Amino acid sequence: MSDEDRSDTTNLSKANKLEFGLVAPVLRSERLEDFTALHQALFREVNPRGVVEKLCVYDIACEAWEIVRLRRFKTAILDLYLGNRANEAQFAIVAFRQVDLLDKMLFALEARRDKSLVFIGQYRASLAQQLRERATRIIEMQTTNVPLVEDASGGAAPDPSLETAPGGGHDQ
């Protein structure tokens, strides 16, 4: 690799940097602005809450970007096949093998993207369940006038230094 190529690669990597040091998976033949627009649109759509969800949105953007790229490759291969009438049979075999491989890659990427979308939903549902449980526990403790302290997970729990007597009262 020449010094000029190395410099171009370094400049491209710097230009493609996103939050958390993530890099946009943009080839030289692609436009960074297009990936950025896709990433921002997904970001607005999902409205991620926290680092985990932001990383999931990045993964989904990368997977969607690769899906678009593979679809472009597939179209280019078919265009090339349809434009090449000289060795039609031989070229068709090669082209359809490549298209089949691209289809398999697309299927795998689409499955990964779908899993990422499902993960965000499950993550949010799990977090919501934890918050509901903590809120319920706090409300129950407050209605029974039991002093609360923060537990190891950051939630509220009854103060363990206060023993409950068999009759329901607190020892003094």
C-alpha cells in the first residue's frame, strides 16, 4: 500500500467516526452522507435510551447498509449478465452462483437485523418489568410505613436493621 493510499484510508476512517469510536462501514465508492442519513433516521425512529440501545441502532444501521450494498451488487451482476450476450450460458452459470451467494448473505444479514430489532423490544420490556417491580415494592413499603434503604441493585428495600416482631410491630 502506498503512502497516498494509507493517507486516504486514515482520512476516511477519521471521517467515518461515530459516537463511542464506532466507524461507519462505508466503502470508497459509497457516500458517507447516505450512511449517516440512514443511521440518523433509525436513531430518530427507535429513539434509543442508553448505550445498549444506541449500540443496537448502530448495528441495525450497519446491517441495513450491508443489505443495501448486497442488493446493489446483485443488481450489478444481473445487469452485467444481461448485457453480455457473447458467452451467455457460461456467464449465466457464474452470475447465478454469485447471485445465489448474495441471496444467502442477504438472508443472514436480514435475520441478524431482525434479531437486533427484537432485542431492543425485549430489552425495553425487561427494563420496564424491573421498574414496575421496584415501583410496586416502594409503594408497598411506603403504605406499611416501613423505612426503606437502597439495595445492592439500586432499588428500595426494607431497612434490614429493623427486625419485624411476630406481632407485626417493630422492636424498639
